[in-house]
Amino acid sequence: MSEAIDQYVAENEARFLEELKELLRIPSISTLPENKEATHRAADFVADQLAAAGFPVVETIETERHPLVYAEWLHSPGKPTVLCYGHYDVQPPDPLELWVTPPFEPTERDGNLYARGSADDKGQMYSHIKAFEALRAVYGKPPVNIKVLIEGEEEVGGESVAAFVAANPEKLKADVALVSDTEMYEAGMPTLNIGLRGLVYMEIEARGPARDLHSGLYGGAAPNAVFGLVELLSKAKNANGHILIPGIYDDVESPSADEKASWTHLPFDEKEYLAKEVGSTELTGEPGYSVFERTWARPTFEVHGIAGGFTGAGAKTVIPATATAKVSIRLVPRQDPDKIVAAVRQFVKDNTPKGIQCEVRLLSAGPGLMVKTDHHAIQVAAKAFSDIFGKPTVFTRSGGSIPIVGDFATHLGIPTILMGFGLPDDGLHSPNEKYCIRNYFDGIRTLGHFFEEYAKA
Amino acid sequence: MSEAIDQYVAENEARFLEELKELLRIPSISTLPENKEATHRAADFVADQLAAAGFPVVETIETERHPLVYAEWLHSPGKPTVLCYGHYDVQPPDPLELWVTPPFEPTERDGNLYARGSADDKGQMYSHIKAFEALRAVYGKPPVNIKVLIEGEEEVGGESVAAFVAANPEKLKADVALVSDTEMYEAGMPTLNIGLRGLVYMEIEARGPARDLHSGLYGGAAPNAVFGLVELLSKAKNANGHILIPGIYDDVESPSADEKASWTHLPFDEKEYLAKEVGSTELTGEPGYSVFERTWARPTFEVHGIAGGFTGAGAKTVIPATATAKVSIRLVPRQDPDKIVAAVRQFVKDNTPKGIQCEVRLLSAGPGLMVKTDHHAIQVAAKAFSDIFGKPTVFTRSGGSIPIVGDFATHLGIPTILMGFGLPDDGLHSPNEKYCIRNYFDGIRTLGHFFEEYAKA
């Protein structure tokens, strides 16, 4: 059956690439208010292409910021329903001077297509639409029921889509979600991401004296808000990276022996990782855990930023009145964000130094997520990926968070297949972002093949 | 004799106040390169006023940063020579939004003059010039020999004046130095400061990964520069305020039993000090030491400012590549600044966390100092102060540092009279700094009276 899809894709490669370039020329930078017209244009382009691919229902839904595009094609009674998600918005291209060719003039070089959003996520999102087009060409319609939800605020927090999912569980009801917004472990290696860490992000503000004091006159007797915050934060984690906040590890689930064993087969060079990716003198983290475990399967406590007192050039001898830190805890599956937030609040209460008052402000909280590898849709996706790329599919996790996956789990009760065709060197959010053109076509083929196989279930 | 001075001051109060306001309007913030024009303007103002007060020699001396003003009036053969010092530069006014009236628009409220630098040190420094003017009006010239040295870098380390003093011991030769840059113990209580803490001020920069990393992808394995700095700083001092840097307490000299006993007679209400001055929930510091001992006679470690990572609004999940803290140690007499700097460097070396690299930059270093109360000039000053304010003069120390006092001791071999007219609630270095207008005039009278009395010796 795949041969028909393959043939259709092969015959239409040139047009598929031109259409993607057209989408990439639209500077749909969601964080810039002045690009509002562009985000609307990108939404319209996506809606038009979904209609052209045959979707009988296509809606453009206005939000407080950038429009959502929703489409459905539910003409396969008795077959499962897949909710496909993607985003048409992109990161700002700065610093512009580092781009070899302009970010919104898609350019082919060495088998790659260079443009802002080529991999994240226009190229991957658009491959879904082209897969639907191919399925329609071959079968007249997709072999399963399809719902599509494309947003334009992924790079700015995704508030509108989160609210939409929460408010429309019936409309979005499906058996599984499918997202192509991740990367393959390395070129040619089919990869399904089956675990994401969650995130609890907080701001801690420490207040000491009523105002900044002269450190000569009051030093020795007055509390210092910066030092108070330093004392507090230093107690949150030890030198080995082990979090000292009571209760944090209570519900942490270790990866299975099988999963851990599978990670040892992934190609990984710690020296190269240290030198080329991290760029510090040493790696840090919990002894007895591999880098994969530390970054994929262990909670972490990080201070993302800290500010307080005098930080200009030269010297000012103040005892600072206030200091603020942005901190987060990454969560692994089974950890309850509410429980973690409560644990942090209790820790701050119990460890606030003498003379200091601390306020904890919660900015966001979402759980870690895992999809079971024996879930049927995952099995089918792994096989389809493997069939097209000719290698066994590996299961990895990501230490990062994709909030929409949590929204699908919470409000729709469905797992998400993270089937991405990006590569580790695509340069997401960086100058010279690119997408491998071969992966674009193979992604369309893989997606088409997945829908075919999933219909047989 | 004092009546004539008193009368001259009384007749000229309005003009003296207007002239001071003119000086206070000049934003001579020495730490900001963009205010260079203003510091020059302040120096010119001071030089012009010294000339107007009758000084036959007035020199403006360019330096690498801000000009020095030197003047001399040596027409009293056989009489002692007093070297008067002050500074025309001021601290930055931040945070601006906390000022009731703008920092460089001097405003009278409730008998005070509000402006940055009103007490520290323009108001006090200018009272010297007005005392000279009064002495000239009454006697045609000051009754002792006067040398004046006014600098513009006191708030940024005073490098130029230190170099000038070191290079010109013959030019600056005097019997005693006189500085009005301190405060009275409480309103109406004449106070001579006989002890100062020294200061070693440093910047510590921590570097972790080569660039800011995504905390989802690298969190758990990559070093965090902010947390590394937090870990390091937290080890410098314990929760009781005891410094943990090895060697810091080696040469600390305790105050004599007599001096400690005299402090117990100073009016002091710890609750009021906490509520009105410090404004925090509790005082901090070393158990077993009084507040006077903690702030006057014990070394302290403070973090004046800290910055690193993302500190804007909202959330950004970075592992910061760099973080910087400004720190200082206040020194008591007998502690050697060089030894203390070496101890801090060694401490940082020994305690830099894994994966982090730290750089220590020394911004300034000066020793603590004491003047003997039986010195003749101190005795005369105490009497003059007492005569004008109608109360016995008390001897206190300050926890602050006046590096020039150390330079005068080292290079000129002379003690310094610290005769200040500030008040404890003047808010030096803080928003809404003010100077009591009555003290401004009484300061001029006291200084005039001191010169009269010192001439009789």
C-alpha cells in the first residue's frame, strides 16, 4: 500500500518543497505585535491548504493573540481518531547578522532548507498536511478519522490553545494525539519520544531591611536580602545536584531496567557532549546516574536567574533590601506538580533566614508525562517509522516540557505520539535554522504509512 | 569671639542654603561615565567658592577620572596647619521611583534639605567653605593655616586622591586632618568618631556552560553559573553572621574594656533601631556581641549585589552561563587588607563548585583605623563641638570606611578628626537622602569655633 503513497510523494516533491517555502516566507513571529498580519497570513495559508487537501471542515478561530486553525475529516466510521497538532508561529530570527541567507528567504544548501521555522515547526507541521493530501490522492480520504489543531502561540506560551483544549474536550475527542515537533536521536535513526519532564516554575522574592542600607553603618546587625536568598537557595540542592527539598523524590519513578538498558545502546560521547554542547570544564549532577538519566528521568532544581542589590559598574556598599530568583523544578512522570509546589513553599518557609521574609510566586506548573511503549498507537508508529527509514525505532525521552502534551493528557485523556523528523543540528531558535529536505519527504511518507497502518488495527 | 562667627552665619543663612542647593543640583555621580561633565562642574563650583572665600591658592587638578580641588591659605605663621578634606561626588540615586522629590532638585521639608549628596558629603563639605568665609569676614583670614583637598571619587574608591596624597606628602603636610563626612550619634549630641572600619571590595564572577543552555535539555548534567555562585557565597558566612573564610579573624583587636563600657551609656533602643532604621523582622549578627560591637568592632561579609541569568518578566528556562556578585569584607583596626584579599582568593579557589570557574576582581582595599582620644586636636574639637551644641561630646566609632583617613595616616603621618554633622536618619546612599538644615548652620559655627580654639593652642 505504501508504494502508492511513496509514488505520490516522489511525483510531487518539487511542489511540496515550493509550498513549504511559501509558508516559510511568512514572518509569523508570534512574540512581535508588529507581525500580527503575518501570523494571520500563516494561519490562512494553513487553513487554505487543509481545505485544498480535502478537509470538509476547516475553521479559523480568533483568539486574544494569534488564530487557531481547526479542521476535521471524520469519514471513517469504526476507525480510530487521531488529533494532529502543530504550530505555524516561529521564534524571532535575531541575531540577523549571523544568518548566511535571510531567515525568511528559504534557501536550499547541501540537502537542507534554511529558514526560520523550517524545522520548528512549519516543515514538520506541513508534512502532516501533505500526508493527508497523499492519502486522499490514493484513497479518496484518510483511512482514519483526523482532527487537526494548529496554533500560533507555541513560542510564546500557548495560552490560547491551552484554553481551547480545556474548553472543548468533546470537539477534540480522539484516541491519540500526534505531534511532529521533536527530533530524531541522530540522522537516519527513527526515534519516538516517549517521555517528557514536567516543569514547576516559580519566582522567590526575599525582603530584608525596609530599604537598601549602608553596609558600613549596618553591616553586622542588619539582614541582607541577597545573602538571605543565597542562604535559602544553597539549601535546596547539594554539590552533587541532589535536591534537598523534603518530599521531592517521594513519587519519582525510575525508568525500567529495559528502558535504561536501551539508552546504553544510543550513540553518546560524553567528552564531545561536554566540549561541543555544554562547553564547561566538567559535567555535574547526581553520581550513579548516566547523563540520559540525569537529563531525562531525574527531577532537577535550577536557578534561571537572580537579581538583587547593586549590579552596575564599580562599587556600591549597600545591604540590599530585596532580591529575586527565578527557579524551577523539572518533574518526572508520577510527580504531582501541586505536591511539588507545596513542598517548595514549605521548604522556603522552613529555611527562610532570620530577618528575611520570602514570597513564592508560582508562574507555571505542569506534570511530566510518559507514553507506554506497549500502547498500540506507539507500536504502530514505531513500525511505520522503522519501515520507512529501514532501521529499528529507538525510544528516547526529552528533559524538556511540551505543555500541549500535558493538556491533551489532562483534558482529553489521551496519550501523544511524539514523532519528529528534526535533527539535533537543526539549530532551533538559533540563526541558520534548517530542515533536512530528505526528512521532509520521508516524514510525509512515514506519516502516510502510519495512518495506513493505524487504520488496520 | 564665637559671637561674631555666629552673627555672620545667622545673617547669611539664606544665601548659604541657596548656594548649597546650587551645588546639590549638579548630578555629580562619580560612578557613571555619562555624568563626567557634571563632576567637572561640581569641581569648578567648589574651586570658585574657595576662591570667593578668600583662598589665595586654588588649584583644580585633573586626574584619570574626576578632578581634585586643592586650596591653601598659609598666612598664620607659628600656628598649626589643618588639612580639610571632603568630597563633591555622590552615589547614584537609584531606585528613582522611591524618591518623594527628585534627587537633584533639593527640596526643603520639615527642617531638612532633601537631595542626593545633601549629607554625604556636599552639605558637610560645603560647611567647611562657609566656615572659612565666616572666619575671613570676622578676622580677614583663618586663624590657623588651612589646606583644603576636595575629591570627586569618594563613592568609587578614591583612587586619584589616594595617589595624590601618596605623591605629595610635602605639599599636604599638616598637623591634623579634619573631615566632616560622619554623623552625630543622635540629634543634638556632639560626636567625634574615633574609629573606622576598613573595606575590601571585590567582584566575583562565576562561569559555567559556554552559553546559556536550555534547562530542559541540559538540566541535571550541566553546571549552572548562578547556582555555583550561590553555593560559593553561602559558604562564606554562617547563619549567625560568623565569617567562615579561614584567617579572617586572625588579627582582630577587641575594643578596650573602657571603650566598650562607654558604649553602654549611649542611648540605644534595639527595638526602635530594628523598627525605624533597619526595618526588618529581626536583627542578625554574631551572638554575644552588642549591636555596637557588631557594627563598629567586628569584621563583616556582605553581598552588595548579584546578577545572572534571566531576570525579566515571566519565565525563561535557561541554565545561566555567567553570574556576578559584588562582595565586601569590613575590617577592624589591625587587620591587614592584603592578607584579607589573599584569604578571600584562597577561599574562592578552595570552594569553587564543580564545573564552575571563578574570577575575583579587587575593586578597593583599605585598613580600619583608630584615633587616640587624648590627642590635643581631638580634645579641642571635642570642646568646640560641645560649646556650640551645649552637651558633652561623645566618642563613637563608625562601621563605615573612609579610606582617605588611612591615606593621611600612612603618607602624612597625621591623625584625622572626624567631626560630622549628619544624623542617623539621613539616608545616605538611599532614596530621600536629607541633611538637617539646622545642623548645616550649626556645623559651620562649630567648625569656625574649632579653628578659633585650635589657634589658641
